Amino acid sequence: MSTDELCRFGVFELARMYRRGEASPVEVVEAHLRRCEELNPVLNAFLLIMRDSAVQAAHAAEALFRSGVDLGPLQGIPVSVKDLIRVRGTRTTAASRVLLSETPDSEDAPVVLQLRRAGAVIIGKTNLHEFATGDPDPTGPFGLVQNPRRIGHHPGSSSSGAGAAAAAGLGVIAIGTDTGGSVRIPAYLCGVAGIKPTNGVMDMEGIIPLSPTLDTVGPLARRVRDLGAVLEAWGGRPIVGIDPTPGTGSGSGDSLSRPLRGWRVGAAGGSLLRGMQPDVASAYAATVRMLADRGCQLTEFDPPGFESMYDLNLTITQAEGSAVHEAYRDRESLYGRNFRERILVGREMKAVTYLAARKRQVELQQEWTRRARDFGVLVLPSGPAVSPPHGVTEIQLGGEKLPFRKALSLFTRPGNLLGWPALSVPNGVNGDGLPTGIQIMGLPGSEGRLLALGEVIEDALGVAEKLGIEPRRPG
């Protein structure tokens, strides 16, 4: 098979091919590395491509297969890691001049080590916004990431490189972090799946923090089921398994037969849906109708306190982020303007302001949890707008102009503030080829349920297959 063909497969397709001798980890990893080297000059998704160590790890995975050792579905699967996460032998820069002179990491972050133990092959480190926040900065040390769905457009913050890599077939899995939506925003803008797990359950050691009480780590992939393989490697709880039988597994339509009749689903409505772009609104409405047609019991849910959740998330992030960055006071002149204006203003915040935000956070967690007794999962748009062109600073929604970073994260910040798991799945493509997304949220610990519903939506709508992996230039 050609390089492009090998780069189209997901975790479980490759897992079956490896076990039937139809492909080897070495040829698959080398195919992904060739594609990275070919497309990264266009997309700028990677800060570092780890060719030598990746090929060595692929040979090790292949040797294990030959000796009868099977570590599970991730064995021999190419994975990229956001350059906020420590990887042994690499310099973790957080895309900031502040860390460009740091010594290379002496050990992996636990989430990376767990992936390696599951047999995954780390192929490189992906680009991001400085220290995982702020606007895209064309004057930063590493430049802008391009959205593969339309070159010249925004791929999402801050795990922008992860979203572009997953969408363009530069690795099967991309690992990002999420404080206000930075896994789910690139997922929906780039047309892939991405999940933010329940806050507090993933080991965040070895990941440079932004806001420790809101941060989590999560995977992105072109197929929902692939995300479950990563969560299983991290949490040790069985979420997925390999069926070596040809024609089964993700992407084959088997999830379409999964019964949804009787599922209680909250569908966000009311004030939350005002002002969405027409393409986003129509895709969301069509997805909700599909769920109703499949037998879901739908309950309209007008999220309490939604209008205040963006500002609450930002207040907590600024207070905690500025405290984290006290460690770099001696290098303050090296920060980019966006980061200074976005986070370091938290130094002037009064303690009473931070504590009031945390108190209101707890009140909203309690109120949303009480309301959630009426449904098993909640669906809402992943965001109110499709990907804007680079350079856009405002997005018009319902007659109001919002800063683009606020507009794109309006629907994702509640998941971090509540601590709930949240999954974004592509649910449409507009006339310009730009994706829309639907977000599925649930109470803490409900990741398996979110993935099950997400896989049904994915197979029913077929958006992932329609989008493919080839970058699209304007015109």
C-alpha cells in the first residue's frame, strides 16, 4: 500500500492488519513519518519529528509481535504529543521563548510512559499556543499552525498542532491538553474526534500546567473508538477491545445496530443556541433529529448559569496561571504579548475575586448535577462557529461581535468548570469544506457512555470519511 493509504487507517484497522500479517508497525510508522516530513512545511503541526527513535520503537513493536507478545490495540500505533508534555530526550518548549534553553527531559510524563507501555510509537511533538493559551501568534518562535480543512484558517487553540496532525493523517492519535476547550476546539474545527476526560482522573505530572484545577489531558483521532484505546491505556479500565474478525469494529457500521431506544439525552436549547452560525445550527438540529429517530428520549436543557461560565473559567485560569508562572519571573521579557495580556494580568487579581469564582464554580457543579438526573448524557454544539481565517479577531454571532477566542470556546468552557468529561465529534461540513461539531457531556466517570453515543453519531453521519486526510487549499 502507498503512504497515503497506510495513513488513512485507525487504531483498530491497523491492529487487525498487524495481527493478520497484512502490515507491519515499521512500514506504518515510516509511512506516517514520510507524510509528516512532506506536509509539515505546509501545516506547521510539528515542532519536532522524532524519526530515529520512532523507527527504533516500531522495530521493537514488530519484534514483540513476532515473539507472540501482544500489548493491546496501541501496539505499533503512531502517536504525537503536544509540546507541553515531557518526552524523554526532547526539550519541552511550550512554544515559548521562555523555555527554549531548557535542558532535554530526562524522563517521560506518566501519560507518555503509559502509552509506550501499551506499545504506542511516539513520532513527534506538536505545535501549540504559548503555554497553552492566548491567540495564535505569528511573531512567536514557531509560527502559526494551518487547518488542513482549509489552509489559511484557524485550527483551534491551544492544541492546534494536535488537531491538524490528527486531521491530516500525521499520526493516528494526537495527545493534547484542555483547560477551556483546547482538545475539543481543534477537534471540531479540524473535523476529528477529541475527548476531555473527567477532571482529576488523569496523571498530570510532567505536563506544564496552565490552571491546575481546570487542566486535563486528552486524545484526538479521526475515529471515536480510537480515543477509547488511549483512555484504556491511561486508566487501566477496559473500554475497548480488538475483534480480529475482518469487517468488524469502528468504521464498519457495526455501531449503527447499537440500540439507542430508551437512552435519556438532554439536548441543549434556550439561550445557549442564540446566535450560532446557520451552518452550525442546522447541523446541530439535524443531529438531534437523528438521535430522536433512533429512539432517544430527548429532554430540552437550558444550561443554568451558562452566560457566566466563560468569565468564571477565565478568572480561575488567570489567577492560577499567573501563580504558576512566578517560577519564570527572571525571564519575563521573553513572554509573547498575547500570553502576558491573557494570563499575567492575574497577578493583580484580589484573592476575594478568585475565591468568589471558585465558590460560584461549586454552585454550578451542584446545579448542573441536579439537572442531569433527567438525562444520561447531554448534547450541545462543540462551538457556535466554523473555523475563521487566520488574522480574524472577532466573530459575529447573533448581531454581536465577540473576540474570536471567546466565541470559539463558549460551549467548551463549561466542561472544564464542571469537571465533566466531554467529547467532540464531527457532525457536518459547510459549503466551504469547514467542519462543525457536536459535543457530548456527562457526569464524572461517564467516558464509556460518551464514546458509545459518539461512535453511533460518527457512523450514522459519516462525516469523518467524507473529510478524509488530504489538506485543502483555498480556491
